[in-house]
Amino acid sequence: MKNIVIVDYNLGNLFNLRRAFESVGTQVAVSADPEDILAASSIILPGVGAFGEGIKHLKERGLIAPLKEFASSGKPLLGICLGMQLLMTTSEEHGTWEGLDIIKGMVKRLDPPGDGDIYKVPQVGWNSILKQFNSRGLSWNGTVLDGVDEKAYMYFLHSYYVIASDTRDILAETIYGRNRFSSIIKKNNITGCQFHPERSGEAGLKILKNFAEL
Amino acid sequence: MGHAVRVIARLDIKGPNLIKGVQFDGHRVLGTAEQFGELYYREGIDELIYQDAVASLYRRNSLLEIIKKTAMKVFVPLTVAGGIRTIEDIRQILRAGADKVAINTGAVENPALLSEAVKVFGSQCIVSSIEAFRISDGKYQVWVDYGREVTGLDAIEWAKQVEGLGVGEILLTSINSEGMGEGYDIELTNRISSIVSIPVIASGGAGTKSDLSKVIRNGGAQAAAAASIFHYNYATPVNKPFMSFSEARLRMGEHIDSGNVDFLNHGYGGERACTVKPASIREVKEDMVKNGIEVRI
């Protein structure tokens, strides 16, 4: 029996994430208790808002060590949006912050539009996920993207993005304005996803279903 | 291959019903909001806006039940507007299942509500709704209370101000164009989208499928919201100017308990003529592709 837990650290709307899992037939629990997290078969680290706030809330709730311990257990962990960014080594959001350092890499701000650019920051809307350029591209088989079309549109809502240090950790990339960034990263049992699968229509629900079955 | 422009359906809601008027007046009932919301999701809409049509007047948003039902079935972003005046109002709406709230009257009365809300919930879920009325000398006034009250604010300056307060997007509605089906106010959209660095959703005036492409290409909007062209497409049988109550699919729901139900009873005709040329979500998106605009199809 799977025991999937959404980590509640008081940032963001967990209800829609939970409902999205329910719509694909998966019951999930929501908890802020380190014991529940360590006992889970998989966890989801969601989150919206600022990096510094996110880290602060995790610290206040004593969740940093349990999250790192869970990550090293080999059980599936999915970070979504800010939850993905928190997995990284550092962030440049309003200062310099240390992240959970579960996957090597950094979080940077999307380049502001210059003269003649028509894009805006934050990115709010649908964008496609692409296999990595200039390399053979990692296979999506057996990952959360199993069965998802390449170039599928997902719903993004962010001003900051992730650059994974090791390109082998990049499962999908996305182009926005002047930036090309990691929209899905994966290292062993850890997956991070910049967009919101729970708001990305049927393609997004497929990702959640895949995760529940990992 | 990059980011797609958003096609948004705007649902104006009174009680359980989806309603539609012209310039925020003369509303007719078209069916239930919940069923339209779900249908639009299945038809490929990129986002939904639920506007409580009477909330601002009664100083409360009454959509919580409809939001909850929608959130069970709809997995694209939902923005809720109408009657939002406190942080607690926002919290309730987000908890019910909305992703963002759009605030007009509450922000004009108390601009600090926007900055406070941004601090508590993040800019990504706070949208400034601006309802602008064009006056003779090419200026635009901000109106509040669902197009009922004039304020002394200049819409262009107000847009700049709300950006400074930290909101993540602007939902820009032209009151003059709203429900007229004569196209968006391109000038208004352009003036605001060119001075703010946050996304602008153009709203009000879509009468044909190509109006959405126009406001994206010429108005600089990042998203286009439309109501009538979608509502009348899905609520009306094609090639049939009249309809009757017995046709279940026209009703789009059960709860026709208030408001002007003439349209549902008698369809178009005479003064009830439809101001728009209805189109499906797919037809709108195909028109955008033809015009070189990337969309999610």
C-alpha cells in the first residue's frame, strides 16, 4: 500500500495538488510532521512564493534534515515549482540562499526583456517541455514523463529557474525569452518539476499518475 | 517552439448561473457556471476566470461552492474575481480551489490590500483587475463595482501603480467594449501592456474568433479572455436561431432559479439578437495559429 505524503510547510495551495492526485485515483496525505514524512513511500514537496521564505518555513518546522534523509532513502521525491528550486544548492532570489543541496545546481532569475522583446517576467502560462538539446537527450521511459508527448505544453508560473550543474540530471528543458532552463530534473529517486502538473490539464495529470506509480 | 499565448474563458456568475450582459448590464442567464467551466476545460481552454457579478455590490464573494465543485474536475488555472476585500477573503477563495484572485474595487478602496496580499500569498496569485472606461479625450477612467461606479483614477497610471504594489498580472477589461462584440480596445491594451512588465490579460469585446488574434498581435496582450463568443457557441445549436426549453443541451444545467431566462426560453430574435459570432475554443486557437501565434492545441 502506497503512502504518499504532500509536505505541508505553509506555502502554497496544497488542495488542488491533492485533488489532482485524487482525480487520477491516488489518495494522498498532507502532513508537516517529520515522522509522517520519513514513513512515507513517496513525498511531494510543493510550494509557491519566495525561496528565502520557503527555506525559513522548512527550518521552522524542523523539516530540513528529514527531507535530506528521505532523499537519501531511495524513495521517490517530487519537488514542484518552488519545491523543485529548494532541492538545489543555491538561489539568487533576493540575496543568496543555501538550498537543500539534494541536486547540484543553482536558481537564477529569468532575464528581463530587453528592447524589442515581447515576453514578460514572471512567466505565466503554457510552454513546451523539450528533450535536451545538443545531446542525445535522456530517455523519458520509466520517469514521470513516461508516455507524455515531447513538446507537450505545461503550465508555468515563475520568475526564477533552475540550472542543474550536471546535464545528466536534466530530463527536460524549456525556452522562455532569453533563457533555456531545466523544466524537469531527475537524479536517481529525486524529480523536480518547474511547472505545475496539477494545473497542466491531462498531460500534467499523467505526470502525477506516473509519479504515484514509481 | 516556445511559450503559448493563453486563451481564457471568462464566466460572469450570479447565484449558480452563468450570465452575460452588454457593458455589464442587461444580463441574461445562459446555464450553470459549473457545467460551462467543466465543458471549457474539456474543450481545451487554457485558463478560466470566474467573476462574481454581484459580489462587489453585496461586499462578499458567493462563489465558494462553485469553485469547490469546479476544482474537482478542472485542472487548468482558475482565477476568481468579485467582492474581495480582505486577506481572509483571498484565503477562503484559494482554499476552495482557485489559483489566483483578481481584485478591482477592494484595491481601489485600499491599495495596500494588494501589497499585503502579495506578501502573504505571493505575486503569482494576485491579479489586479482593472475595468477601464474610455472618456472623450482619449483618457481612461477606472470604474469599480462591476461597472457601476466611477473613480477619479486614470487607468494607465493605476496600472503602473498596481505593478509597483507587486501584483503578478493585470486583467484589463474595457467597459466600452464589453459585450459589444466589436473587438477589444486595442489602444487601451497597448498603452497598458507597453508600460508594465507583467502580463496583461485583455478582456471585453471579442465578437469574432479573429478578435483574439488581433489583441495579441496589435495590443501586446499575453492572454485574451472572451465570454460571449464561447458561451453562445456552446449554449446554442448551430444553424438554429430559436430554441426551446425542452432541448436539454441548451440548458447547460438545472438551476435556472433567477435572472432573465428569456434567452433560454426563446433564443435569439429581434432585440435579443446576439452581438457576437460564436466560435469554439478550437476555432479561436486555429485562427491564432494561422496568424503566427503559438497556442496550446
